[in-house]
Amino acid sequence: MAVTLHNPDGLPKPDVYRQLSVATGSRLVFLAGQVARAADGSKVGEGDLAAQVEQSYLNIATALAGVGGSFDDVAKLTVYVVDWTQDKLPLLGEGVARAAAKLGVDPVKPITLLGVAALGEPDLLVEVEATAVLP
């Protein structure tokens, strides 16, 4: 695998993400932010944060498969959530877990979570961008 995940001594060891990843591949892949849209562009999970997170993660996996990679090659995620509050954390986790189950992957990656006022379209609740390293 081109990406190994670590929680070094001296830093907190969270359960839901890792503090850093070490990438040893030779191809960097920078994905545009993925949102809750099906392949035909139709909306997925309108008003449902968990469903939108799930679809965003599935879209990342689909994009990476298109260039010969997989979700396992993700080195870093940035998640943008509209009107973030701590009570949305279980819904975020639910969406990640559902995507991980469908993909058969461990979704735990270094992650930055940002609350934002809005995204590019008014029905979007989340956008997830990824950086991956392929061998």
C-alpha cells in the first residue's frame, strides 16, 4: 500500500481519524470536492447529512477507481459541512460508516473538518475533497 497511517506518540490518539499519513507512491491525485450527486448528476440524500456523506465518500472511491486507485490510497481528506455543530457528528460518522461498509475499507484517514456557511449549491450539506497517492 502506498499510504500508511500513524498516530505518533506525543499527540492525541483519536478513534475516528489518524494524525498523519506517510505516502510512498509516485502518483499524486488531487480530487475536486465530491458532493451528493449520482453519476447522472441527480441529487442524493436531499436534507440528509448521513446520506450525503456516504455518497461523497462513494464518489471519491469511484473517481480513484477511474485512475487505477482505491479509497485505500487516500492520504488526506478535508470535509466541509454546512452550519457545522457538534450534534452533527453522529450523522457524519453514520455516513462514513455506511460508505466504508459498502466499499469494504477502513475509512480512518487524516482529516480536517471545517464548518462553512454554504456550498456551491443550496441543497448540499457536505463536500469532501481528497488527496491520494498511487504506486
